[in-house]
Amino acid sequence: ESFRAIRSSLQFLYKKQEIEGTKTLMLTSSISGEGKTFCSLNIATVFALSEKKTIIVGLDLRKPKIFDDFNITNDIGVVNYLIGQKTMEQIIQPTHIPYLDVITSGPIPPNPSELIIGDSMREMMRELKERYDYIILDTPPVGLVSDAIELAEYADVTLYIMRQNYTKKDMVTLLNNRQKRGELNNISIVFRSE
């Protein structure tokens, strides 16, 4: 039910921004363990349940996680596409949930940040927008690496996950500073209670 409420709020935010066609959503947080992937999976599922073609893209290239939840392998994924090794068809994996596909991150590359800022990333997003109604970007924590900041340009809305008795208060200041500098826009906080 909570995730259905988030879906309603997101639809309001997209409408407010007058976004037509494919809608993108980025999830990030301050550090690992706050529940980004958990929230990505559940939000993607509620979009898919409303019969919208949805895809989750695993963009935490350093610590891939998403594949575990769907009992699929992480042998190929985003990285293989970004280095020109595989096509979009080869990296998209269906899940057991109708309307929901996933692209795992794939093998851990030596240069995650460089891959994310390259032209292939732009091309990948363009291709995904032609195929899906909703694109959910599961990204690394912004407190640790700059990848999520680089990916923010692709997101219509950013959800910042904070977890009760886990996220440090100082992280809110960090988030405010990033927002003031224009590094993250259209941010909403999801507060995850224990």
C-alpha cells in the first residue's frame, strides 16, 4: 500500500512537470543499506501492476545487487552495452512480473564513472525511452561516489531514500547542498521507518 501511495505522488510530480511519454525515476541515498534497491523493485512492481511497461536499470556498477531478487544472473548487463559488447535486446531480461523487465549492471568494470558519462549511456536511455513507459534507475549512494550525480540529468524525478535509525542527520545537509548547487533536482525524500 505504501508503494501505491508513492506511485500516486510520483504521478502528481510528473503531471506538475508536464512530462509526456516515458517517465524516468532515479533512486539514490547517502550510503549503502538504506533500501534503494528494495524501493526500486517495489515501485517498479506497482507501475507494472498498472500495466505500464516498466524497466529497472541496475546502475550501481560497483556493487551490483538487483539480480538476486529476481533469481537471474548478472553475467551481462549495462556494462556490456556501454562498452559496445552487447545490444539492448541481449541485456534486457524479463521478470516473473508481467510488464516488468530488468537490466542488471553486469560485470564490475575498472572505470564505472567514465562509462556513465559516455555517449553510450545517452544512447541507452534514448533506446529505453522508445520501449518503456517507466524507467527506474537504481543508482549508487551519492554520499560515496559521484555516479548518481552524473545520472541525475536523465531523471525526471529523484527519490532520496532515508532510513530511520540508520541515515545520519548530517546527510540531510549534504543533500540540501547538492540541491542548492543544482546537482540534484526534483528531489523527494522517502523515509523508511523500521
